[in-house]
Amino acid sequence: MRAGISKALLALAISWSSVGHAAAALRPKSASQEVHFSDHDLRGQWIAKKLLGNGVAEDDDAAAGGSTLWTARVRVSDRKAPDLFVMYGCSPTGNCGLYGFEHARSGWRQVLNSLAQKCSIFATSHGGRRDIAAYMHGSATEGILKVYWWRGSRYVRVSERGVAFQ
């Protein structure tokens, strides 16, 4: 499904406002808040490399000019510890693998697997966890917006919509 939508309307629909590093407040103050990924959380990076496999460490070591793996601690539930969100394996267009891991008794468990350039957390929730929006860049004027809801034990994509900037 493709929809013509202005930049202003898209910005209103998906307010990419700052939440600091991984949702500092328990309750979002706007319709959605962007997740800010960084390469400064060394513990998060170590966990992500362990979870994503040995190829990550080799790719990271071979990369010139900085890290190819970014992490963010994201509070998607008021009752649980923040999840670890990871962006890794970015293409030249800026789309990356987007992974979400929740802390479990036996370590970490994957709850989200997507592709995205940007990720936001909505104020709305399903199953006790906040909804997630992932925007994937297509071209200078088009992209895909995916929305994920919590279902049982993981995030499930419930909608995918093409957006065109005019």
C-alpha cells in the first residue's frame, strides 16, 4: 500500500522527538519518541556481539573509521528492565538490521528482528509493551513504515505502509 504523505504530516504521525539514550522517562510525552542508538555503551556492545555471533566482532574489527554496531537501552514496559536494541549490518542506504533483546533468567532473548533506518517507541501499547515503529529508507522521496505490537513473547509486525514525501 502506497500513500502520498507530506513531510509535515509524517513528522506529526511519527514524532521523532528525543528521549535521550533509551527512553529516560517511563511514560512517553508525545505520540512517539525516537530511539537514539550509540556506540558508547561498551557493555551493550559486548552483549550484542555475543548474541549476534562471531561474525560481528570480525566485521567490527575490519571496519575503518568507527563501529558498525550501535545499541540503545529501551524501556518498553513499566514493569520490566529496559530491552537492548541493536542496529547492525547497515547497507549503503542507511538501513540496518534492527534487533531487540529482553533480559531473561538465562541471559538475553530475541524479541524483535527487522530492518530500519530509524526506530521509535509509541505511547500506545499491546500486551503490556509499547508499540514500535520502524522506518526503512527506500529512496530520497520514499520509504516504508512498519508497526510492531507485542504478541505473547515477541514483537510482531501488524502493518507495513509505503510513504512518499512530496
